[in-house]
Amino acid sequence: MQNPDTETDSAMWDYSDKVQEHFFNPRNAGAVADANATGDVGSLSCGDALRLTLKVDPETETILAAGFQTFGCGSAIASSSALTEIIKGMRLDDALQVSNQDIADYLDGLPPEKMHCSVMGREALQAAVANYRGEAWKDDHEEGALVCKCFAVDAPLIEQTVRANALRSVADVTNYTKAGGGCSACHEAIEEILAGVLAERGEMFDPNAVVGEMIKPSSGLTNLQRIKRIEALLEEIRPNLRRDRGDVELLEVDGRDIYVKMIGACADCQMAATTLGGIQQHLAEGLGEFIQVLPAEALCLRSRMES
């Protein structure tokens, strides 16, 4: 039976049943034992991070096992789960042909504002294959090469994504890459990239076109009810944290973004991202909606951007 709040959230965001299934029951979650390929993309400060681990047969370059660890929204979890299911049993060269649209199609579609999660999955796969083959691959960039400094997105990634997905507006680019979703200072540069790619196809860029639309979800609970529910859910997991001499403090709730501060041993633990992911899943299941739990550092970054 589906939670009523999940139904409300699904209607607002238009999540498919398959997305929700892979979010609440992710496949291949966790690191692969004896992995010989690892791909890391994203960053905690951006609110999305993904580690993909593979076990590859050295003789045939066939992917025998795939696992993921992600810190991100429900769509990031579902996209990562779907990716691992798609590529298991594939040879590396065939797996590299998997596109972000293939990931979205496997999930019966993703909301436009969540397509960047499928792009992140594809990048993690590229990074893992490069790692296996001893090749250099990185998703961090020199500051001068960035278009969007808020989310560390450069021009080549934007150009590639615009071409691969036939994007036509700044909103589309933000939905697929997150570029332009912060301070908006890069919108002019994104428009220039769009104009250039569209010109290659003999088309004109229309700055007033709104092909994709950024949608903010709403909750069936009042703000006070929701905060009390979050506090109660955090209280349920505190005993586990305290056994390891750690704790968690709720700092702020901003829509689907829930900011927390890790305390004690949890603050300096190398598994902090995994702990946050566990907290996120517990809150998502308890609230019956898609949320993302962000560390205190992300709240500080947001405050600096807004000041």
C-alpha cells in the first residue's frame, strides 16, 4: 500500500512507480567486494555524490558485479540502482554506450528537473572504466574552465549534454546538469553555448523559450508538523549513532532539503557520507517523500552564496 504523502509527492514530481521502487528498494546498494574499478563523481557541497564500484573480469572485460554508494536525492538513488542493473553482464565497451537517457528510460522516465541524476550516473560509469584501464578521468575542473562555479560544471559537459538530449533552454540545461541552478550568474554563458550548438543544427536560440520548467514540490504536512516528524525520525536513529560516540543535530528544513550537523565521532568519520545516506533513507521512508539530507557545510555554502 502506498503512503498518501508519497502519492502527493509523486503527483507533484511525476515520479514513475519504477523510480519509487528503486528508491525505496535500491538494487546493488553498497560497495562491491573485491572491486577492481571505482568511479567517483559529484561533491557533498553540491548535494550530490556518487561512488560506483565494479568487479570486472580481466579476460573478457565483462562487468561481473556493480554496486553504488550515493549521497543525493531519491532520483539519484533510483538512477544509481538502475545503472547497476543495466550494466551487469555487459562488456566495458558496451557499457560505455549506455546513455543517461537509457537510465531514465529504464526507470520509465524521470522528471525534467531530475535528469541530472542520470547524467551523474553515466559520468560515474565513465570514471570507473577509466579507473580500471589506468586512464585519467576527473570531474573537477580548473576554476577558469568552469561555466557554473556553484556546481562545478564546465562548457564541454554542457555542450555534450545539450547535443545528446536536444536541450533548448537554460532551464533544460539546469535540469540535466544543475548548471545555472545556484546564483544564476552563468546563465549568459549557458545561453551562448546553447546558441552555438543550436546553430550547428541550423536552428536559432530563443532566450524566451521555456521547454523545461523548474518545479518546487510541496508537502501535505504543515511546516511545524513536518519538522516535528523529522525530529522524531532522527530520535529513532540516535541510539545507533551514540553507540559509536556520535550524534546528529537538525539545523534547518528548506523544502526537500534537510540540513544536519554531524556531532562527535560522526563529524570526523570517513564514513560520514554513508551515514548521511542512511539518515536520508530513514527520513525519506518515514516522511513518505523524496528528500535530501545535506551536511552543515552545504548550509554554510548556501549562506555565503546568498550573502
